Amino acid sequence: MLRWAWRMFRTEWRQQLLVLSLVTVAVAAAVAGASMAVNAASLSQDKKGNAAGRIQIDGRDPTRAQTDVAAARRRFGVLEVIGHTPVAVPGSAEPLDLRAQDPGGGLGRPLLALRDGRFPLTSTEVALTDGAADRLSTAIGEVVELGGRPLTVVGKVENPADLADDFALVPLDAGAPADSLTLLLESVDRSGAPTAAPQAGVPASSPSFRVEVFGNEKNAVVAFVLIVVTLAMALVALIAAAGFVVVAHRRQRQLGLLAALGATERHLRLVMLANGVIVGVAAAVVGGALGILGWMVAAPAVEAAAGHRIDRLALPWGLIGECLALAVVAAAAAAWWPARAMSRVPVMAALSRRPARPAPVHRSLALAVGLLGLGMAAIVASDPNGDVRPLVLIGGLVTMIIGLVFAAPGAIRALGAVAGRLPFAPRLALRDLVRHQARTAGALAAITLGLGIAVSIVVLAEINEYRPDEGNLSSRELRVQVAGDQHDALDPNLAPAAQAQLDADAAAIAAAAGSQQVIALEVALNPATRDDNAVVEPVGVLRPLDHGYRGVDQPYVATPALLAHLGIDAGSIDPATELLTSLPDHPGPLLLVDVSVRPDGRERNTAVQQVDLSDYSSAPRSLITEHAMQVHGWVTAPAGWLVESATPFTPAQVRAARQAAAGAGFTVESRSAQDELAALRTGSTVVGALLALAIVAMAIGLLRGEAAADLRTLTATGATSRTRRALTASTAGALALLGAVLSIAGAYATIVAAYHGQLDRLVPLPLAHLLLLAVGLPAVAIAGGWLLAGREPRSFARQATD
């Protein structure tokens, strides 16, 4: 049987060219797309290099900085130091990072590469990135002045993990001052603690470090790509199934002869399955090679778009192997359906090439309901505590897809119930779909999956779009800030005249936007931070962790003007309250922490009072009371202004405010419009509709090609071109309508399972896009079928031969 299947594939490969080409293109796209997706992801390399975490410390006091570095080395073991000093660039408002780094350091090696010349060796030499050289208008061999000292440019460097990172590289000098130091740690656990016990000699008063632990986004990217490839291969399998049905129908007489010679149903299924595996292996080999070649061609463009260097041979071989295996499985699964159907055809019916009677659908419908329920349960179980389990999620999605496949025959059989009430041509078209249920079900399942992916994207984009009470700001609010680094702009000792000038500039920006309501925002600072050269950071709201803290929000001082604007009665505040907030008190308590003095875990509990504030991320959500300011001895510093209007700001008003802010050295933040989500909804709708129309066209070609004899008979009995057009248009419209209905139902079933705890997010519905698919797509399919059909057969007597 296997030899016969191989010989039939070799002799009839042209008849399977459509299926073979389809799977090959899918494999090539999957391999190239997986390589692009995994390599384009930054994977946090621009921050970490080969490190597991990092610590940022202040370096303006060299003695204290070296003490902290020594303490960190004793506690965490191997680490690498990188110094950062911002220096002014003539004619530019943005400073340049003067970076002191050892090019031979193992942890930071991925963050530094030499492009031309050599690395600097002495304190009078420097190497520049291309962007820095352009800003300084210099080249190798010339002398530039940075930070008040002349330096000779000896090389061109770059950060391979972030090509937009512009800096000037100088040799690492342990005694040279730097504004800040980055300590790259070789190993830390996920909580930020060292993986090994602290080394002997660590004093009890060792400072508490705020460790940033790097995650591994690569696993998430690989899981996402694997989900996409799984869905794509399932779609390919469904489309290929329709092609294999046609191949099986062409071989029906040959299979009948095999059965007459004594072949069992198992032998007949083996022939078709072997054919599917052969097609899958051939497509995997050719498609894999084409995909890798396509990746090599597209790699420069991906590198430029991703903004970091990519090794051409750094391919995700494991993921590519999974894509190739999925292609073979998809082709075999596509051949299984017709193999199962053809093996059950009686011998005489196979020899006479009569179409098989449509199989009962009650069992497939029951199986479809069970699979859909099982798939929804798996999707619910894939995210028990906010930590997605990719394999369970993929299993749930695949089960949902199989359930929709088994639901397709029942949907087609439902056409028979309405066919009797229609005119001749539509009635004949619908009954023809039911008569050829096996091949029609494969095409319908493919249309359903293609549209289901598009509908899912549309609904997910709608779900993730900000509601009126979500986002960064309300549509009636603008946030104005001084341009530049936030910490550098904070000054608790600002002169009254300077403060008045800032307030006047903010009022002018608000007036340009047509508003007169301006509320000053102030943060709390430790007045001692300027004296001991510590990093100037405002007091923050944090939650304690096992080995540190997690920042939650930036609180503002509860000034009388801000309280009045937010509608909070000062008399309703408990005198002992330190923090007013709308943030939940779980998980873990909320603490007001002065991060500039490096919290050591001994902060006393903060007296918190819940109040009704907005949920906008850039608006005040937490307020520090006057009581807390007095108890801790904190002082206020200006942090910005909140501009509010009685009506939503128009795009013209926002542009006017930003123009006024640019002239005064301010920035303006407005409500995020999320234009990318609107574009995603529209794009997915168009792509899904085009994909569905392509599948409909292919299915119509297969169905009408197999019904060529019937069409010749109709034409011979007097059927006009209008009848032939109506046949094709009715077939196309019925497939498109059924596919749209099933896809919307299946997509919403999947999303309801994924968002079972947030069902309110599913409202409002994206009605415009759903109606476009449910109504517009069938209309376009009907129009296309009418326009492209109607040609009279060339011959009325010619019969197809084996």
C-alpha cells in the first residue's frame, strides 16, 4: 500500500500541485515569520547584556559610590560596573551619555561593539556612536570637547542590542566620578535576592539595594509564535482537506478496484494517509528551505526595524522544527478526513464513481458540542492565577478548532431545510453543497477558521481599547510638565519668581488649548537629598516584597487646590491619615517610602484612607496628606500641572497647546487615542475577508470543477448563463454566510472563555466590523460569483478520464 501510494504521488503530483503548493507556502511563511518574530524581539538585551539583573546607584559622591559597589560585590558576587555621565552637546537640548565601560567585560559585552577604529585606552581618548558623531560633527582622528575636557576620537562603536542608543565611550576608571553607576549582576533570583548566600564579611548595616530582575521574554515570544503557527497550520489543513477530497474523488475508481481485490478499509485509509504524509514531508523540506532563504533576504530589513543587530544564523531551530512537524501533521490530518470517508464507500459505488450519501450529522454535532465545551474549559484553565500556561492554551485552541470542524457538516445540512423554498438555481446550489458534504465541510471549516482569527483580533482590539474611565487621561484633561529629566526638574528650593514664571507659562499653554482651569501638581521630597548627593527621587507608593519593594504609583501632595478640584472635603480626612488613595490594599499593604534614602525594610506602616479618585494612570490616584509631610519632614517640589476643560479637547486644541509648550520648554500629555488598535481592527477585517474570499473562490473552483458534467447537462437542457451565474453566486454566498456566522460564534466562545472573569470587557460590541463580515462578505461573494461565472462549457460530450 505504501509503495502504491508513493508511485501514485509520483505519477499524479500535478493533480496535487495546489495542495502541495499551499502547504509549502504555509511552511515557508511559518519558518520565515517565526525567525523574524523571535529575532526581532529585543529580549531586554538593551538593558541586561548577559546579566540576570542590575542595580542603579548614585555616583556623584565617589567615596560613597565605591563603598556601595564593594558592598554589592560582597553580597551578589560577580558584577560589572558601567558609569554614566550626561554631558551637554552644543546646539542640542538633549545631553549625551558619556559612558565608562570595560569592552572586555563578560556581562556587558553584548552592549558594546566596535565598528571602526579601536576602543579608547586612556583618559584622553573617546569612541563615539554614529549618532553621537553626527551630533558632534566629528570623525575619527579629530578632537572633541565633552564635559569640559578635550578628547581624541579613536573609534566608532555601537550598542548591538539597541542601535538607537547614542553615547560616547571612555575607559572605565574606578576613581573617575560619574553621575550614576549601573551594576550588572551575574545571578539573582526572581525576587531580586542573590542566588547564593552573601559572602563573609558583609556588615550588618550593608545598604539595601533595589535590584531590577530581568525577565526572559523569549519564552513568551516563542509561545506566541507557536500559537500563531498552530492556528495557521490548522487553517492550511482545513483548506488542504478540500483538495484531498477532490484527489480522493479522482481516485475513487482506483480505490474501488483495490477494495475489489481484497483491500480492507484500513488499507484504503493507509493509502490516503500515506499520500498526505508524503505531501507534508515534501512541503516541509521545500518550504523550510524557502523559509530560511526568505529569512536571510529579509534579515537586514528586520534588523533595521527592530533596532538591534541580528545574527543571521541565530535561528530558533527548535521552533522551526516544530513548524515543520506541524506541517506534516497538518497534511496528514487533512488527508485523514477524505481517507475515512472514501474507505467506507461501497465497492460498486466506488467503481461507478457515484457520490457517497451524506453521512448523518447528529454524531458530529454532539462531538462538536463536546469538543467546544472541552476547549473552553482548557482555555479557562490555562490562566489560573494570571500566569498563562502556553501548552494548555494551545490545546484549548486546537480543541476549539476541531470542534468547529465537526460543526461544519451540521451547518451545511441545515441548508437543505431552506433550499425547498428558494428558486431553482439557489435550490440546486444548496442541495449540491449538501450532496458533496464532505468536500464542502472542509472548505467551510477553513473559511470559519480564517474569519474566526480576524473576528478574534477585532474583538480583542475592542476589549483592549480604553473605556471612558480608563487610560492615561480623560479626554477633558491635559498634563503639562517641564521638558527634560523629571528628577533634574524637581527643585524644592525654587525661587518664588521662577515658580511664578512656570505657573504663567503653564497658564499660557492652557489658554492656547481654550482652558482656564489649571491645577498645580506637587510631589514630596526629602530636603536632605541635595546635601548628601543622593539620587533625587520623589516619595513613592510601594508594596513590600520578600526582598525589596515594587513601585505602585507616584503620589502628589494633597494641596487645598488639588483637594477642591478632586471634590474631596478636607474635613472628611482622618487627622492621622498619611495617604489618600483609590488603589486597592491588596496584594500587600501600601507604603509611603522615601526611595532616595534606599529603604531597608524597616519602614513603619502607612495610615491609608480610601477615597474615590479616577483610575487614569497619569492623573492623581494617590495623595500625601499634610500630616504625612509634617511627620516625615518632607518638602514639596513642582511636578507639573493638570489642565481641565468642560468639554473634550479637540485635536486642534491639543496641537495648539503643544506648539505653545514647545516654545516654553514644556511637554503636553493628552489622552492616548490608540490609533494603532483602530488600524488593527480595520486591517484584520480586510485581511480576514480577503482570505475568506480566496478560500471561497478555491472551494467554488473545486466544487464546480467536479460538477462539470452536471453543468453540461443543464446547459444542454436549456439553462442560460443567468442560471449558471446564479448557481455559482448562490454557492459562494452560502459558504461565506455560514462561515461568517460560525466564525463569530466560535470567536466569541473562545474569548468568553479567556475573559470569563471580565465579561464586562466584551461590551460594547464592534458592530460595524462584525456586520461588515456577516453581511458585506456574503454580498461580495455573491457579486463575485455572479460576475465570474456564466461561461458556456466548450463541449457537451467530453467526459473526464482517469
